[in-house]
Amino acid sequence: GWIAGDNAGKMASTLAYQPRIDPALTAQIKRKLFEILGKPGLFPKEILNELREVVSPYDVSILKTEKGITRALDKMNRIKEELLPNMTAETPHYLMKANEVRSIAVITELYLQASLLRKETRCGHHRTEYPHRDDQYLGWFLVTKEKGQLSWTFRPVPLDKYKIKPYRYYVDLFKPKSQTV
């Protein structure tokens, strides 16, 4: 990692474009990164276990239901508001683990929200209230963060631009031929 970073820095210094680095912003980011080091609080492993419990119920990860996903999002909000701000790190190693747990929390929330938005069943995504594939969901949910809030938009897959068009889907492999689309 150190060697790669050193080489990336050397290469970046030869580029025509030189990014402007804001020392105040850099100091703020470093302060926030290291503020949990040595303070009392919850260990990353404890919060990681809570995150596992959020996604492990069958109605959240396997046969998804709106009720299960909504319940999981409520638990995620509690974790974000109560547990993550109280995380600690005894050593730089656990500081790294704490940052991993923060990232896992972000990804978990994105997974849950996307699962709630997608009202269909396709491949490994099974919503019990929506047992069939719905091609209006053939696309990407794009997320942005504005003022601390996640905002979602949908962009369809531009199949008309694909040289080779799909004529069946993975899920079709598991249906009798008379039911394939």
C-alpha cells in the first residue's frame, strides 16, 4: 500500500492538472478520522454483529418482504444514530476496523433501500409481495447524497443500444419452457 501510494503521488506530480488541496478540509477530515482513537465506547466488532443481525432474517435477505425490510431500516437508523457515533478504536488496527464497519453500515443501508424500491422478483432478489419479474425495473437505481439525505433515481438499461439483445433471463432457466418469456 505504501509503495503504491508513493508511486501514485510521484506520477500525479507529473500531470498537467494539479488538484488544489485545502489544508483546512484536510485537517478536518484527519481530526474526524482519528477522534475515536482511544476514547471509551463500543468496539467495531459489537457494531458489526448488530449489522449482521439487521440483514440476517430471511424476510430481509432471502424472501424479502416490505415489513422485513422496513424493520431492518428502522434498526439501521438506530445503529447510525446511537451506535456508530459511540464507536471506539484502541489502536490504529482497530481504527481501520472501525472505518470498515462504517463502510459496511453505508452499504447495508443502500442494500436495504434498493431492495425496498425494487418491486419485483429477479434472480437472487425475491420480493414475496411481487413474485414476478417486471421489466420496468430492468435498470439501475442511482443514489446521491445531498445534505446528509440519500436521493434515488432510476435509469433503464438502454437495451436498444446493445448489439446483442437479451432474449431470456437467468430466472427463465428454472421455469418450464411453456412459461419462459
